[in-house]
Amino acid sequence: MVVHKEPLSDDIGTLAGPAGAITDELASGIDVSGRSFCEDFVLTHELDGLAERSLRYLDARIPIHFRGRAGCGKTALALYLAHELGGGVYFLSGDAMRTTESLVGQETGMKTRHVVDRYVHSVRKVEQETSIHWQADVLTQAALGGGTLVYDEFTRSPAEANNALLSVLEEGILMLPAAAGKGSFAPVHEDFRVIFTSNSAEYAGVQAPQDALIDRMITFDLDDLSAQTETAIVSHRSGIASVLAQRLVALVRAARETGAFHQVPTMRASLMMAQVVQRGGLSVSAEDPTFCELVLDILASKGRRADGATCIKSLRADLSDLIAHHCPAPKRRARA
């Protein structure tokens, strides 16, 4: 019986060509090259400056890391930049169960070929051949094909799983298992880029990244986007008027500054409100009871619960005051 391992491809050098040459199905990542991330992305003056700086570093083959709390727009910005770079775009989410194999590739099964030759009546010849199939995964696809890998929430993956990235980012070499069938390493394509994102406030399910990996990237903190940028994003994504989006953003930012929340409300809360207001035809006014219910439903649930019901009642009262301040009822004209 002969056992051999199927190579990554007929010639591993073909993976160093255009990203479009790779057609293998990914097991853990997603090829999102065919999607456009420009239509819904709002490029304000603030984000335009950040994007220009990021593209400058990415062009120099330096990885970028966007760090910020949930809802600040880091993933949207990462996908937009990946699209702007051109070529293939691959998306990967951090996960506690991730391993090096789920990044690089792994054996996916075996194929056995059994041949019995009885061409000569008195002679029986038997041949059996077993092939081990190895499937390249998202890091191999992007690194050797010249694509851009967006590694979302990479700190949710174990640090040892991300060790495969160290030689890729520093020496430009991807270490391959013997099952790949073509040596133990392959050179990284010159157009390969990586964009990381992570949540700076999350602690559940997050693991400390190794210093060696952080040292290989440039980190931008996105927690402090301006009110003007948030307003432009909320207005564009929801379709409501800019003046109404401005009220909602101001309301959420004021609530955020109170420090009374277990889960700090983000721009996503403003966007949720705007979407319901737009589709439901609500008034962004303290006089609209449905709108007030909407604000309380979205924000009150994020409050601290350590002090019990009394704390929640106090928070709801404070939120009602913020609604009255930032979304006042329209002034009525005095009768002549």
C-alpha cells in the first residue's frame, strides 16, 4: 500500500499569483471579495484622515489594528480599507476554539484507490493507494494569494493559535504543516495585508494577545469619534434628517457620560433609535410617548443592576430628563 499526501496545489507557486486564482472553499474564514463595503460607509473628514494614514502604513506592509468598544465602527472601517486596497478580501472572526490549523489549513479526509489487475488469467496484481487531502484555510489563501485579511476581534482567539502570524508578518514566511505536501514553508505574497480589530472594553471571552504580535502592528483607538462623525453615520445609515440624528447622538453621548451604565451605550444605540424612528414615523420629541419608550427600551437595559430596582428606576428618571433636554417638544406659536 502506498500512502502519499496531496499537495496544496499542483505547484505551490501558483498561490503566489493573483488572489482570484484561489478557488478552494474556506473552512473557518469567509471570502468577501465580491461584496462592496463603500456604499454604506460614511467617510467624514475625521475618518478620511484616519483612512489615509492607515492606507499609508498598509502600503508599507505594516499591519493595522483598530481598537475600540463595541459599536464604534472599527469593523466597518477595516472592511472599507480592505476593499480600497483591491484584490481578495478575507474575513475571519476570533474564537476561543480557534487553532493554528483553522488559520493555516488542515487535513480534510483520505481517499483510497484500490486496483485489481487480472489481465493475465494466472496472475492477480493488486495496487492500493491512499491520498491524504489537505485544505488551505483563510490565512494561507490570503497570504499566498495576495489578499487582505480582516481579523475581527482577534483577541478572542487563543494567543497560541495566532502564533502562525508572527513569521508571516515579520519574515514574510508562512510555516506549513507536512500535510501540505510542498515543503515546510512558503513565501508570503507581496500584496498581502492584515487589518486587526479588538474590543478595548470587553473582558468576557477575551484573551491577552502576545506582545510579539502587538509589536508588529500599529494600533488606533476609535473610542473617541466626534459627535459630527457619529451624526453623519447615523443619518446616512438610517435615512433620517441630519438634525434628528444630531439629537439622538447628543442624547446617547450625554447618557454615556453619566457613568451609570454597566454596558456603555455606543453609536449603535443611536443607530437603532434612528432606524425605528425612520421606519415607524416617530417624532424625535419628549412629547411622543412611543419615542420615549424606544429610548428607555434601548438604554435602560444597559444600566447597572447591582443596586436592584431602585437603581433602575433612578436611571429611567435620569433618562427621561435627558430626553426632555436633548429632544424637546417643538415650540408652539402663540395665538394672535
